[in-house]
Amino acid sequence: MTTTHPETETAPYQRPSIWQLAAPSIMSNLMFSMVAMVQTKFVGGMGAASVAAVGAGQRVFFALQALLMAIGVGTTALVARSWGAGRQEEASRMTSASLMLGGLVGLGLMIFGMAFSHQIAGVFGLDEHAAQLAAGNIFWLAAFIIGFAIDIILSSALRAAGNAWTPLLFGLAVNLVNLPLLYAFILGNLGAPRMGSAGAPFASGLSFTLCGAALVSLWMRQKLTIKFYPGDLFQKARYQRLLHIGYPVALEQLVLQFGFFLFMSLIGHYYGTEAFAAYNVGVNMLNAAMVVGSGFSIAGATLVGQHLGAGDAEGAARSGWRACGMAVAAMSLIGLITVLNASALARFFLGSDEIAVLRTTEFVYIMAAMLPLLGVDMAIGGSLRGAGDTRFPLMTSFLGLIGMRCALAAIFALFHLPVVWVYSSIIGDYMLKGALLIWRFKSGRWKHALVKTAAAA
């Protein structure tokens, strides 16, 4: 769809399609997924304790990222709205403010994660050896979190402006740097020290930091779609809008991470390291489906924001529903393919550990049944956030994860039912969330969320 902004544009702005936005994001995320599988293969040969340590570290990393994700969602909503309205300079200034805020938040998270890595690792209920390995993973993930912050915020801004290809090229560069670093630092090759499972976060963090520095250099040299404006960084209204949209996302992420901590702790305490490791390997096996869903989530958020900025509420709704349909179809297909090869893939990653292989196969069957529901959650949830309606997804996350998944998992664990019952509580989580999100999107109340935000600021 073409939109003309005569007051700011010399030519009509051609709004990208869902596929034009989703495809580069999907390709970028699939590359990260493939690297994650290579990482899992390297670490998997070191035993279930090492796999569990990487899984625990990743879970903590996602928790530390909660505030950064909130800033990224606020950036997407506000940059897309400004870009859709033809206010490119305001979109660029909002990006500068987001990066400054993200850098300060990242610094605080880095200090916290590095200082308390051992205490955080202790909450998962792992045995002493696995907990020690997990602490090392947490330490190095926290050490490089500012590099991840640059990727989250600047890539969010570029995608919100309709440029999904530069983040793809950035992702390609990160992976090209990351692969040899994983080989070097996990296994002790190419003259590097053998770090074992801790080499995975060290290699990933270093690659993001190096490539992030290059991306910032391009931005400051005016080589990107979003331009760098060094002045006017401290306008209070921009930060108010970012915080007004972002704080429900931060709360949602904290709810999610608390729920995941609780869920994984139940698995670790009641079912042991093998069941815990199976969760991590199973998630990696189905990561391709989840990153495809993430691509449609990004596309939905961007197009909903741009259509609303251009005053086209019906176009925004159509974009959200299309993104949802595509996400559900694609994720269901990938889930089916993974199920048909679940046992073979589990053996590839875990070798001869029969208990871990069995638990992983069971988990993959449960996850594959849940994927269509996750597609609804990702696409419709992303569309709501792109409209600035961030409070409703917070409520659905709390009800689904804490009220449904963790409550059911605790009941199953207390009654000493097999771990497959605990895994199956995930389906109840996403059934509830999907139903609530569809109801909200059909209601149309999200169309006026940023109008209320502007009035509040």
C-alpha cells in the first residue's frame, strides 16, 4: 500500500508487505537457531549437566533482557507510528533516546548478573556440578548484555521503519563470527582456552558486541535508514512515551521469567537433571518454528503501527489477522516435521543418554501440539504491542503462565505424576492466552491505545 506524506516526503512511501518484513526476520532468526543447534551439539557431548547449565543460563539471560525487550517494544510502536505518519526525523530521534535508555539499563543488568551469578544459578534445583556450570554461563551472558541491547533496540527501530534487511545482514555477520568462536572456546580449539559450556555464552556475547559496535558505527555515520541525531536526546516526552508503553512489557517479561523459573525449578527439583536438560534440548529442536512465529510477530507489530500512524485502522486489523494466519500455518508444518524425526534428533544432540533422549522426545510431542496456539500468541500479541496496547498481553501472560501452566505443573509434581504431565501443562497455558488475545484483537480497543498514551504524556 502506498501512502503519501506531502509535508515531509518527496515521493510516496511504499509500505512493505507482511512477507517483505517477515522473511528477513525469519531468515535471521533461523540462522541464530542453526547456530544454537551447533552450540547444543558441542555442549551435548559433555553430558546432561552441561546442557542443563546452558539452559539455565539462557533462562536467566531472558530474565535480564526483560527491560531491554520492553524498550524494544516501545521503540517498535513509536518508531512505526512516526514512520507511518511521515515523521522520519522524529522516528530517528526516538531511536536515539531508546538506545541511550537501553545502554543505561544494560549497564545495570550487567553489574547485577555478574555479581550474583552463583546465587541465581542456585534457584534451579540442579546438582552441585550443574549449578556451578550454570553460574559460569550466567556470568558471561551478563558480561556482554550491552551488546545484545544494541541489537534489540536498533534492529527494532530499523524493522519499524520497514527495513528488515539490515538486521538480517547484522544477524548473518554475528553468526559468521559466532560459529568459529563456539568451536574455539567450547572445545578449546584454534589456540583458545577450553571453557566448556561457559564457552557458549562467551562466544555469543563477544560476537554480538563486535558486530554491534560495527552497527552503531554505521548508524552514527548516517549509513542506515534510521539516522543519527546527536542533539535533543533529553526531551522528557519521548522517555515518557517509551516508559508508558514499555513498563507493561517489562512487567510481562518479569512475569514470564518468574513463571519459567518456577516451571523449570519444579522440573529440576522433582524430576532431575535429565528432565531439565530435555526441556532445553526440546526447545532448541523446535526453535525453528518459534523463530518463524517471531518473524510474523515483528511483521504484524510493524504494519499495525504504520497503518495506525497513517490513520488506517482497518488496514492495521487486516495486517494483524494475516500475520496470525501465516504464523499458525507455518509453525504447525514445522512442528509436524519435527515430531516425525523427534527421536532421531534427540539422539543426535544427546548421544547415548537414553533417559534424556526419552524425556526430550516426550517434550517435543507436547510442544508440537502447542505450536499453533503459540502462533496465535506471537502474532496477535505482537500486533497488539505494535499498536501500543501492552497492558492486555501482560494480563494474559500472568493468567496463562502463572495461573494455568505453573499451577497445573505444581499439582502434577506434588502428586508425583510422570514428567510428561508437567510438560503438558504448557498446552493449557497457550490455550487460555490464545483465546484471550483473539477476543481482545476482535474488540478493536487496541486501535486507540497510543492516543491515550499521547494524552497521558
